[in-house]
Amino acid sequence: MRHPVKTEILVYILVILPILTIVIPMNTAPKAATTNNAVSEYFDVRISSTQSRLNSLSGDANRWNDRYVRSLLAALFIGLWTLVCQFRATQSTRMVSDARSELMHLQEIRAANEARELSQESEALRSQNLATQRQLVAAEEALELERKTRLALQKSLAPRDFSVPDPSNVALFDAFMEKEHALKQFAGIEATIEVIPDFEARRAAGIIENKIKEAGWVVVSNTLVDATPDGVTLLRHSHNLVKDSPAAPTANELKSEHAASALAVFLEALGWQDVKIQNGSVAETGRLYVPANKVVIQVGFKPSPFLDPEWGKKMRERSQEIRRRTPAGSSLVTAAPG
């Protein structure tokens, strides 16, 4: 038995299909012409719109290309301007650096000049200060000298006295007391005082008389004389000048010399000026003869160091220094006229 489907397919292919191939072209011929016209109009519209769009796009492209070219030109100008600015900035920076270096150099020079000027001013001020200090020192020295001179003048004009040194100065006070105590070693020795008729001299003679009396000396007389050397002159026994006594002097013969030396040292310790020791007359009948147990004390005007010549001061100071250093009994003295 044959299959019905295959039969229908064969009929369609062999009968119907040829008929359709003849009929269909006859029916679609007018429609094809209409379709072609529509397609042509469609393409015309599309072409027109596309042309318009192309023109618009071309204008836009031209405008953007123009902008692009302008931007390139602007970028080129900006690049060139940037290079110019960079060059000017670098040059300006270098100029600023040079100017700063020059400014620092000038400031250093000015600072060095100012330092040198300050140093010169400081040196000038230092020299001026030193000169002022020297002037002040000289003025102070002059004032001190004037003060000492005034004190010395006041002291020279003041009457001689027995002012004891300040006990707070232990060394000076002990030395003074030792010299005062030395006077008592010659207790019993006789003393004759001769003084000129001057108030201050008589006052000084009275002070000496009281002091040696306290030490145990025996004051034989206190008389006025017309003239005697300035200061205090102590006449001692002149045993060294006795020609007929070749033997060494005895202790009794040296008593006058030692007592006179002790009194002279004591008076100098009090600050009395021009205290001198002389040998008495050799002749026993002379006015200035001094026995071995006696000291003659002559008190004259108070010497003034402002009236003495400079050579006289030096001789007196030298004599006092020799007397302080020479042992008692061997002092170098001068003999009084017989």
C-alpha cells in the first residue's frame, strides 16, 4: 500500500507548482512597478536626508578641525610662551641669586666695616678710659700726697708729745712698750735738761722730764739756754775720745752711751724728728763735759720737714738708720765742741 503523504507531495510538485509559476508572475507585475517607485522615493528621501546629514556633519567636522588647528596654534603659542616664561624665570632666578649674593657680600663688607669702626671706637674708648684712669690715679695720688703733706704739715706744726700707739696694732704697740721698758734699765742715771725759751720746746722738755723720771732717772736740772740745735740733742760721756785710757771702756763708762741710745730710740718711736746723739766735751772743765753716769738733754725748736733741705732730710734719715742697726756702745757719733 502506498503512503498518502508522498502521493500529495508528488502531486504538488508535478501539477500545482508549474501552474503557480505561470499564474504568480502574471498577478505581481503591476505591484512590482509600484514597489520600484516606492523604493526609488524611499532612497531619494534617504539620500537627501543622508546628504543633509553629511553636509551637517561636514560643517561640524570643518568647525572642529578649525578649532583643532586653532587649539594646536594656541598650544604651540602657549608652549612657546611657556618656554619664554621658563627662560625668563630661570634668568630672573639667576639674577635674584646673583643679587642676593651681592647683597650678602655687601652686607658682609658693611658688617666688617662696622665691626672695624666699632673696634676702633672701642679701642679709642679703651685708650680714653685708660687715660682717664691714669688721670684719676694721678689725681688720687696727688690727693693722697696732698693729704699726707697736709697731715705731715699739721703734725709738724703740732707740739711734740708722748702719744702711745694704738693698742690694736699689737706689733707696733709691743715694740713701743719694749723701747719704753728699756729706759728703766738705766734707773738712777742723772740727766740734765737744757731748753730754749720757746713754749713748745719747754713743753717737750717737760714731757721728757716726766717720762725719764717715771723710768727712774734722776733729773739734776732743767734750765733755759739761749740757743741749742733744733730737735733733741743727747750728749753722752765721751769715753772713746779719752787719750790716756787705752783700755776698753767699762760698763759704767758705757752707761751714758747706752742710756742716750735708749732714749733716742724711744723718742724716734714716738715720731720725734731730728733726734741725734753727740759726745760731750773731752775736757772735764768744759761746759759740755758729760760724766760717765750722766746724759745731757738739749731741746730746741721742733724741726719742720717742710723747711729742711732735701739733703738734710736724707742725712738725718741715714743717721737714724745707722743708729738703729749699730749695737749699743759702738755707735758712730760726733763730738760736741769743748
